[in-house]
Amino acid sequence: MDTSDTFFHDATVKDGSSPVTGRHGLGGLGANYRYPRPAISLDELLTEIQAVADLPLERGKTFPAEAYTSAELLDWEVEHVLGANWICLAHISQVPKPGDFINLDVLGEPLIVVHGKDGQIRVLSRVCPHRAMDIMPPGFGYDGYGPADPREGSPGCGHTRLFLCPYHHWSFELDGSLKGCPEMQKAEGFCRDETGLKSFRSEVWNGFVFLNLSGDATPVAEQYAELGKDIAGWDPANLTVVIAKEWDCPFNWKVLVENFMEGYHHLGAHCKTLQVFMPAKNTWTEAERAHSMRVNLPYKDSVTADPEVDFATISTLPPDQLHQMAVYLGQPSFLLFNGPDRLFWYRIDPISPDRSRLLTTCLLSESALADPEFEKKLAMAETQMIAFHLEDMEVCTAVQRGFYAKGYQRGRLSHLEMPIWLFQRYLAARARGTYPTLDRPAAPSQK
Ligand code: FES
Ligand SMILES: [Fe+2]
């Protein structure tokens, strides 16, 4: 059996389920007895997070295990970190035409990202204003019933002229307003104009569609001004999502963020893949910023582009980006990394302290799409992307199991794990209430 089936499914898999077992029979979290950790209150945990973040990097250490297992902390993060900020939901290339939409769930909210007839991209709730039905529950449209056509190629994508609730057939325009509601003429005082799908605050920045549930986050362009400069050479608004894979992750969302951002684990987890051309020891982190982070992963000198595998280098890249990859975090969960011919974007959504839903995507430029060898190179890119991500899935899964073990010990950080330390400082600033300003002098660049 193809081992990749154990963790992910893509748009062609209709049942939405995926078992959670590793290549080496690690099993899911449920396979192990869980040592009942001594209770630690949310206040104690937040105090300890701040204490850890107060340490200089040279004395840096990991969080207590409860930071990755506590339901109370996750509730706090959803309210004060994730829900209070911008969450990237989609890229505009996934909804290129009016009527195109993406159906997704984030932080427990059933949502639709929809391209309206007026050209606006909106984020609407899928919760019907009649009796709370999800207007496009899992499996929608696959039986050929209803107005929405699913589109192959990206999870949850489709096209429609209107939204129809399958329960009592109320219908809605693409902007969420009520279009039809049968047999409601005797409902006294019922006001059609005041009834519709709830619309959430959203912004499109560099082609990415962001949601802010609290409604009061600083505009995306302001928060990610430095990140915008970092990725400008890729012209992200004109890229196209060509690969999108959903993964069922048996670990805390912060495990993924921490793993994604540090290059130290190339040494072990990616010893046969990424380490070969981007050795851990060469990775370095740029100066601390309030809202984003950048880590550079230089290629070995001997590495050259392979025209059989790589697409042409994007012509507008700055010289310092031509012989390396870089990873970025738009705080708190907007994850990007890029190489000279492509950009990857990851969306992580917590479901519980030890379970998350992950979307991994690859975006390419117009010149790559026009490559005569496009199909062949895309297939290779997909195989490679799955291979190195499976390596990450295995370590992240096993790390989460460690958090439940009596043998768990707080570890010390390498200087190559500066991104973990910066992420700790960001969370601590949130806990202290000093965010969005850095609550101490910015840490300098490692180069
Ligand atoms: S719940 Fe949607 S029409 Fe009744
Ligand atoms: Fe990795």
C-alpha cells in the first residue's frame, strides 16, 4: 500500500476520512496508554510560557508538555492568538471566477470562501440562518444533487450560481443574502432582508484570503509589511495553486509550526532528503519582528538547478534568494516557504490539543505552467512534496506521544532553533498583553 494514504487525502477522496498510522506502525495517539499528567492551571501554564520566553536563546528550553496537551490553553489560543488575528484560508487561484467557492472548516466555524458576482471575495458562514443546518455538509454535491458542482484539483472547491440549504431549501445569493425561503409567508414579522448567511471580516493580501474572527485585527498589509517584501519577488497574487493535499495530523498545531520553522531537524528527519542539499548547520534566522519571521536555508555550493526536475527560476527574485530556500511565519499560523521556482503555503487548523487539520499546497508561476514538461515536473514535485512531508508527519506524531509520557523532560534549544524561541516570545507577548509591540528589544539576525 502507498504509505502516503495513511496521513492524507486529496480532493479525489470523497469520504473525508483518513486513518492515522505511521509508516513504521507508530499508530495513532489512541494506541497508547496516556499517563494522566498532574493538573496545571491555565494561569500557571501562561506564567511558565512567559518565564521560558524570558530566557536568552543561549539558555532557551522547551515548553512544558501541557502546552501541547491542555484543552484550556487551546481555548485561550483560539480566543487570544488564532481567532484574534488573521488566518489564511485560501489563495485566489483556487476561486478564480465568480461562483467559485471553497468549503472549509476553521476553528470550528463551517465556512465558505466565495468569489461573488461583483468580483468580491467573501468569507461566509455555512450555518443556515433557519435552523443551523450546514448548507454544504461533507460530501455535498457528490451525488449530483443541488446547484453546486465540486471541482477536482483542490479540497472542498466547487462552483455554483447560488447556495441551497439541503434541509428546507432556503437559498442564498453568493453574497450570503437570502434569495428564497419556501412557505414562510405566514411567519409574522419575518424580515427576508435581515436574514442571510453571516459574513466574516476578510482581506485579500498578495493573493491570499485571510479571515479575522474577532473583527479587530490590524490590517493584513500593515502586519505583514516585512513579509510582503520578503516574498514580493514571487508575485504571489499571480501564482496558481497546483497541488493541494489535506493531512489528518495527530499533534498540536504548535508542533507543526515549530517543526516547519526550524532547519535543525534536517539533520535527522530529512537526512536523506532536505539535509542533502540544505544542511541544517547553514540555516539562519533573521532579526526578530512583531508579526512575522524569516529563516534562510542556503543550498550547498555544489547544488545546481536540474532542468529535468526544476521549473525556470522566477525572473524577479532578488539575488540573495537564488541559491536557497526560505521559510516564513506570518504570526501566528501563516506558513510559507519558497525556492527559486516555487512557493509552498501550509494552513494548519487545530481541532483539539492533539489533533489538527493541515493543508499543504504548492504554487507555481505562469512561466512554470507554460513549461512544455509541466505535467512531468509537476508529478515529480508532488512526489517530492509528499515524501519530505511524510518525514515531518512521523516526527510530529511521535513528538506528541512524548508529551503524554511520564518520561517527558524539558529540553534545551540549539541556536538553530531560534525560530522556536521567537515563537515562544510571540506567545508570551500575547499572554502578557503587550502584543503587538515586542515586549523587549528585538533579537538580532544570526547573520
Ligand atoms: S435549516 Fe436551512 S432551510 Fe432549514
Ligand atoms: Fe521538516
